[in-house]
Amino acid sequence: MRFETEKYVSGGYSLARDADGVLFIKGALPGEVVDASLEYRKGKVRFFKLDGVVTPSPDRIDPGCPLYGICGGCDFLHVTPQASALLKEESVKENLSRIGKIRYGFPFEKPSYAKREGYRIRVNFHIEKGRLGFLARKGNKFVPIACCPLLDEKINEFLSKCDFYKGKTLPVFSGDDGISIGNEVVTFSGYKVNALSFFQSNKYLFKDLLDFVKENTVGSTVVDLYSGLGTFSRLFEGEKDVIAVERSEHSLKLFKLNAPSARVYSGDVASFSLPNGENAGTVIVDPPRIGLDKNVPKLITSWHPGRIIYVSCDSTTLSRDLPRFEGYKVTKGKLFDFYPGSSHEESAFVLERI
């Protein structure tokens, strides 16, 4: 069947319409004429697979990888880096409006993006018969990888020389001073990191995110929730009083190396309370993909921070969470295309007390 697409939505899908209503086509870009066939239905929603592009978008490019469409690691390699960032920004805006009913008219800063080649410094390989690779886009078939154009050169060099491994997965992190496999500690941009800890994957845009957070922080006290190994807490060493909360004992060991002057508490954010009735100048939250526990926004606003900075890797849960901060409004947003080649997005938003 032939369709003309209208707009990008999310997850690598573009929206089109026929006599039966709205449908979504994986791999199509806005403004294209494409041939597509029904893949599956989810309730009343129809999802189509792309069979061919009749009239391509000017933003469509050659993916440049022989395993594209086979390996499940990428689903957005067919679009230019600039267009990738702009399309993801529109997707975030759409979710904020549709899910969060947020229409404050706040500005978006220019999205951050960079080249795709060699950006990724953190990866989790699958293992089959001693070989490293990823799972296929469809199903659980193993796809062996000898080299990936998105991986940092040190990881690709490791791939080319690695011995046979046992187990199901192998986490690898590329630091400035070498490769971490498992819990071996390396340094990246001054941070102590290992492959088992969560850390941003894009070496080119990492500083952009840090700069956005630091530039929008106010007050003398910073509360860093879901602090991990101290990605944001480290920004304020020797400058501000930092109170951090993280429940992973593994991350806490690294946190103490990265932000030794911070007061860090082990436990769940939902049950945390500020010591001695203190107030926060800025609260930074960087939750997992599932977003915030429903009681956390109320907890944060009870501390009366001047600002809240929400860093998100999923604009669906972000859009659900932002309206829950009663007495605060969104004043600024920014898209960071941390995962070029993939439809995943990263964004950050500033909220101020009304």
C-alpha cells in the first residue's frame, strides 16, 4: 500500500493516514511517499513496516552499515544528524503537549547533536559461542559484530582483538586511559567510571549536558537525586553544598571518588527527607526510563527549591511527571541527541517556582 507521511512521532515511526484513520510506519520520514504493509495491530493502532521509498525526504541518507535493519542496535541511521535532533525535538514537544497538556510557551534551546561515528563509549555486548555481538532487530537471534561505526575506536579495537568470552553479556566502557570490562575503573573526562555503572554514552555531547545543568543551577545548596556515580554532583565540588541520593551501593563507591565533598545518602529517593529541615536552591533529578515515583514531585516541591532541573531519557514519562510539580512551571528545555542512529532521545528541562 502507498502512503504519504505527515510527521515524525517517536520510536522511529512517522504518521500517515488512510480511509481507516491514523497509522504508523517504521523507518519512514516526514513528507515521504512510501510503500508499506501492515505488520501488527495494538488495539486500534496499526503499525506498518516500510517496503520501499518512492519519494525520499531530503533528510534521508544511506545508513552506511551493512548490518542496518538486521542488528537491533540502530533504527535511525537513515537520517542526517541535524534532522535526527530536530525530529526528536518535535517528538518531545508533541509528548509534552499531548500527554502533559503543557502549553507554557517556554523556549527550547538549540538542540545538541554531533557526528555519529565513534560516539559511543558505553556498550553491553551479548555473547554467543564466545563471540560478541548484539541481538537482531526482530526476535532474539544473535548478530555477531566485528566492528560498529558508532562505537568508540578503542572498543572497536577491543572487538578485533578480544578473546573468547563466557557468559551472556559483557559490559564495556571506553575511558581516556583504557577499556573497562566489568568493574575495572578507568577515567573519562575526570570521572572515575567502570562498565557496570550508569554513565552517559555520548563522548561528544557529554559536556553539553553538564554545561546546561550547571548554567541553570541557582542557590548555594544542590540536591542531586538518582545521583549515580556523581555525574552532576562533581560539577559543584568546592563551589556549593551538595546533598545526593543514590541507592546503588556499586555507584556509591564511585560517587565517593568523583564528589568526595558531597553529603551522599544511600536509599530510595521516595523515602528521603532533607536533613535538619534544609531548603534546596536547585534540585536535579535524572531518573531511570520509568520516570519518578508518583509521590516524588510532591516531596521535591515541599523543599521549596528555586529551580528543578529534570534530565530525561524518555519523554513519555517526562510528560507525565512535569505537571505533578505543583507551584512550578517549565521555563526552558533542550534536546540532546545522545543516541544518533537510534530513535532514543535525551532532554533536560528547567522548572521555576511560580
